[in-house]
Amino acid sequence: MTSPPRRPSIKRATVTSNSGAVESTADLAAGLSHDFNNILMVMRNCGVFLREGLAEGDSLQRYVTELLKATDRAELLISQLQAFGRAQMLRPEIIRPADIVRAMTQKIRRLVPEDVNLRMSITAEQATVLFDPSQLQVVVENLVSWAARRVGGQRRIWISVAEEEFGANEPAERRGRFVTLTVAKTGSGLDEPSLQRVFHPHVKMGRRSGMTDLRLSSAYGIVTQSGAQIDVQSETGRGTRIKVYMPMVEGDVLVHATRKRALPTALEGDEVILVVEDDPSVRRICRESLERHGYTVLEAENGADALHISGLFETPPNLLLTDLAMPELTGRELIEGLKSKGLLPKTLLMSAYTDDEILKRAGPTERYPFIKKPFSHQELAERVREVLDS
């Protein structure tokens, strides 16, 4: 098996920034993500509650199934928009990209059609980078699925994880040691206009319904927000290669990216939980989710209301579940107010925002457990039980 073609005539696009209409789209994506995440959370959980309330075999079950599939697709689209708008909430860790890609082998093979010759090469076994492990999985999935939809010619796809060092012949930002993730495919390649817009979002119209493709836009957003680089090389009639450059770090503490948090064995409880959320629909969903697991729930529509409710009881609730960005008082101000009165219980933060700058302004300086919207009632029950038992 030969390597993907690399000739001097190959056209190359290294995108360092979005501009014009693309920047406007990025800003819009970041700004709308909050409301969309709240809406999706209500839709998904209402669908789950409806499904659980229907008898097995009920003719309405198929409609509920389609509803939940649609919410999953919508959530994926929003996450891609957030990544494109560089509004993802990143939690970088010292990881081995080789571990991430190897753990994804089965998923990668499902993304690639059976008639495509897939080759994987992982040589950077011990090399470490600083990257959000879950977001690196998103990058891999988006690049592979993009290549799988466009593979042609000899129908081959190559995926590699390697350690590379670049010297003075490279631009300043690409000198040093990197872990590179490469996805290459055979096929028609990209013409010059397509290559220059390769990381822009695409909307395709045809006899089938319109299709929005944000996979490369999403990958670009995650990579650049993470301090890495991405570029594309393509040759018309031969194929395309996409390469991600992640600066190597010397990891004193390696966090295994594929580890799984131990989940509570029992999710029920009889504790009292104060839910603080300014969106009434989301607040009702949280209340019903928790009541289904046996908890007693107190509701507050903002921070000021929560301070008032907390002062009415001799002992504080067992848990505070609070949104971060709220009118009147932010999550930070609520926590500081409760702490000053000696009324702060165990705390679980939540938010539909993904922009770190917004969360830093609204969130407390001290680190508290966090759950990102949209979440399911199962995910909420697991996280609540985990915090209460800690």
C-alpha cells in the first residue's frame, strides 16, 4: 500500500482565520447556542417522559422515536456550530492522541463504507499533547466522515497519528515537535475555489433536501481554539489530505482520555434540592426529573429569589443546582451570598452557555461540579447523586 500522493503540484490551503461573512456566522452561532441548548433540553426530556408514559407497542411510540432522533441531530448540529464559532467549552488534559484514535477504531470503521480500503497507522504511541479528549474525538469523527462521503477513485482512506519535528524551513508557528493527525482520501480532489473555502460551512441543495455540512468547519473551530493548527493539501484527480498539528508537551501527569467516571449504582434519594433557573420550561424539566427520583425540589427563578428561599429554612437544602448566567444575580453572586450567610450547601452548576469567557464572568472563582445543558434526566440524576455522595 503506497502513501497518499504528495507532489510539488499539490494545492494547499492553510486557514489561520475566518473572515467577513464567516466571522459573522461564527459570532451568531456562539450567541444562539445558549437558547438552542435550553430548547433542546426541554424537547428531549419531554420526549423521554412521553415515551416512558406510553405502553409498549403503543402506535404513538414511533412518533416519539422520531422526535428523539431529531433532537439528537439538532444537538449535533448545534455542537458543530459552537465549534465553528469557537464557542466550545474546552477542558484540555494531557493526553496521548494515539490512545484516543485507537479507542475509536470501531466507530471509525462504522463511518467508512465497507467497499473502501481503510488503512490506519499509529506510531506516536507515547507522545502527549494538551487537548480536550472529547473534542479530539469530535475532530477525528468529523474528518473521517467527511473523507468517507467524498472518497473516490481507488476508494482508499488513510488515517495516521505520528510524531513529527519541523525546523527552520517551516513557518514560525510550525517549528518544533508535533503530534500530527492525518486523514487522507483518494478521489477527485478539490479545485482552487473549493480549497480556499474548505473550512467554510456548506449548504448543498438538490433533488434531495438541502444538507448543511459543518464537519470541517467544526473541526477547524475545535483545532484552532485548542491552540493547534490544521491544513489541507489536495490534487485534482488524485485526492485530498487533511492534517492537524498538535504541539507536543511533556506530561508529568497523564490523564487517560478513555477513562470512565464511576457512576452511582442507585440514583434515587430523599434529599432536598434547590433548583435556580430563570427559564421556566427548563426549571420545570429539572424539577420533574428530580422528583421522579424521589427528591424534594424547591424552585427559584433567579438568584435573589434563591437567597430569599434559603433564608426561610433553619437548615439549608442538601444541594444547590443553579444556572450560572441569570438576571439580577449571577451564579457567582448567588454562591457568594449564600456562603456569607453560612447557607451554602453542596453545589452543582449548570449552563447552556459554552463560551468560557461568559462562564468565567458568571461563575465562581472556586471550582464546583458542573453539568452542561442540554442534559437528559438520567444524566442529571447521575450527576446529582454523585455530588450528594461526595
